[in-house]
Amino acid sequence: MNKKLLSEIAFYHGSVKMPEGFEIDRSVLVKNTSLSNFYEDVNHSFNKEFDKVKTYICDYMQAYHKLHLVLHKNWGNYFERNEKTKPLLQLDPVDLKNSADFVCLYGVETDSDTCEITLHYDDNRRKGRTWTHQLKTNNYIIFPSTQLYFINNKNNKHLNYVETLTFQYI
């Protein structure tokens, strides 16, 4: 008997483990996220600390999962106590050619065990399944942009900062 895998929904998650001397100064990411949410003229898309995160994730995905990812867009958000997003989809169904292939959520600064990512997916005829993942500080989750998701913040005492990166697969 032979098996041919036609499709899969894979969720990747882990932590960003930078070498000594190249640690990420997350306070810069927090500051840029806060400023870009208040002022339109703040360029959030590039800074050295963000570049470290992006490079780590892209290199890791290439080395360990053979996925060559190129940044499509990025932005940061902060979430107040008990804030829950509406269902989010980072795919434009009208323009699939120019849409991202993967979404990455990076926990810049989160209260311990308060930031949950819930992904919706279908498992063949088992429709409406969900998977919930705790997003912790300096951790990430990557999933296909075709998946609906939302971010739920439960009883956080401080703001939870999350960086969203979308990637195209080459």
C-alpha cells in the first residue's frame, strides 16, 4: 500500500533562541508598536530588533522545515486586559496571487499564560475544529494564512504585545 500526501495543515511553534551577544531588545519592539498605533508617520516595519526576529524565523524554517519564507507584511498590536480580537484571516480571497501564505505571531511581551491564539481548521469531514496555543514572551506560532484565528487575552495585568508577520512561500 502506498500513501501520497496531498495536503496538510501544519502549525509550527517555538521560541526565538538567539546566540549570546545577539539577544533581542524587546523594549524597542514594544516602543515601536506603541508609537505606530498612535502616530501614522512612525515606520514600524523596519528596525534592527525586528530584523533579528524575522531573520531567525526565516532561517529556522528554511533549515529545519525546508520552507523558504519571504516577508510579505508586518505590524504590531497591543492588547488590553481581557481583550479578544474578532476572527482574523490574513488571506485575500479575491486576490490569492498576492496574498500571504503563512502567518506568524510573535509574543513580544505577554503576561504569563494570558495570551491565547485559537486557530480554526477542518479535518476532512470533521468540520469546525479548534486548537488553542498559549503565546508566551519570545515565542512564536506559524500557520497557513488560510486559517481563521483570533487572539484572546485573559486577565492580563499588563498590555500584551504581539507582532504579526505574514510570509510568502517561495
